[in-house]
Amino acid sequence: MGSAFARTPQAAALTPLLTAALAATDVRTREDALAGAYEAVADAHNRLGLTAPVDPATRPYHARPYRVLHAERFADALTARVTEPAVRALPPTGAVDQFTDSTDLVADPRRTRAVTAATAAP
């Protein structure tokens, strides 16, 4: 995967940031590197022109002391551009950890599949 990643257009911007995040010895340094990576990915999204530009800046995670991208802003912008009725009718479901934080559930593939199927059922 690393050699494939190195050939992507984003690798030059992301590699130093991800390397810094991995090498960080304190939380703030790691957060700064990750926030830079999030913003670089957000900039890449905007360069694609799939949506109107979305502010790429990270923001606080509610009242917690962490900066995040709030990627739902990008998902919402992309979803708003979908015109195919059958695709628009699909539920906005992603990975199982987007609708549960139960470690017991996400660690058990049987349970994960069952909850995912129940969530996606009409």
C-alpha cells in the first residue's frame, strides 16, 4: 500500500505530515500534523471541483480540545450534487463505526454485519 500511495498526487503533501504524526512524541505535535493532513485532503477535494469549495480548515470537536475536519461538510456537499434518484434514495450509511461506538460490536464481524444489514434495510 505504501508504494501505491507514493504514486498518488497527494503523496508529496501528505507523506511529511503523516510521518510527523507517527513520529510525534506529544499530543499537540501529533494533532498539528494530523490537522495539516486533514486540510491537505480537503484542499485536494476542492481542487477536484466536484462541489462548490468547502472551507478546508479544521475546527474544534464540539467542546473537546481536538481539531477535526468535520468531514460531514464534504459528504453533504457531495450528496447535494447527486442527481440520480436511485442513488439519492439510498440511506447515508458508511462504516459501522459511524453509527455505533460499541467495541464489542465492531470487534465481532458477525455482529457488525448484522447491525449494518439492519441499518441499511428499508
